[in-house]
Amino acid sequence: MTVKAYIHSLKDHEHDRHMLGEAEIVNRIKDNLYLAEYNGVRCTAIFNPFAGAFFVDDVYGIVHNVG
């Protein structure tokens, strides 16, 4: 499913704000850990119920050898 999500690499460092983008949630790995895809990069994501949004980590959460 395609969702609006906060994408790690889009962070506005000057104002210390997270920025929204579109990412694909590919599947659920386990409790509150998801496989996501952003700009062709497969990575991890979590859902933050307080923010009501996914947070996609395409910087430190890159997943290699998905299979």
C-alpha cells in the first residue's frame, strides 16, 4: 500500500523537522516493523500511533538481500 510517511532522508536539518513523502509499505515483518520501499530502496519502517504515520528509515534501515 502506498502511504504518506516521514522519510528519514528528507529530514530538514536546518529546522530539525521530519518531512513527508510517499512510500510503499511492502509487508509487515513483525510487531510494528515493516518492509518499505522509497525511491527503489527497500528499508525498514515503523508506525507511530501518536503521530498517526509511518516513519521510513532509508538511511540506516536499508534492507539488503530481501528474499
